[in-house]
Amino acid sequence: MTAWPRAMKRANAAAYCDLSESAFEREVLEGRLPQPVKLGNRDHWCKNALDAALDHITGQGQDNEPDYRRRHREKYGQEAA
């Protein structure tokens, strides 16, 4: 696929994130990836929302700190980061 659509059904959204559909669904249920929106009475994921979630997970977002590092720092203090 050369260009990803702006709104993707589950299979395409999972492929976009390089996850199996079951792993993608787990990430959505855990809140790490966004919930779908209904388009044409079917679940779709917005490419921009997926990008923002992936940026946040990997630390590429505005705060530039991955979730796992933030949790570690909050648990053990600044010097442990």
C-alpha cells in the first residue's frame, strides 16, 4: 500500500501499526491506541489519531518521554530515569 487512507478499518489500522488484529485490539482496549469512530456503520480508525498515539507511546510527542519512562521516573524518582 503506497498511501494509507485517512480512515481505516481494523485490518488496515492494525497493518498500519504493524500489529496483528488481535494485538491491535488489545492495545485499543488497554487505551494505548484510540477508540474507533463509526463511518458507514462500521468501525474506522483515524490515521492522525493513530499517529498521535504512536508518537506518545514512543516519546516522539510533545512531552518527548515514553510512557514506560515516565512511569519509571514517577515510581523511582528523577535520578532513576
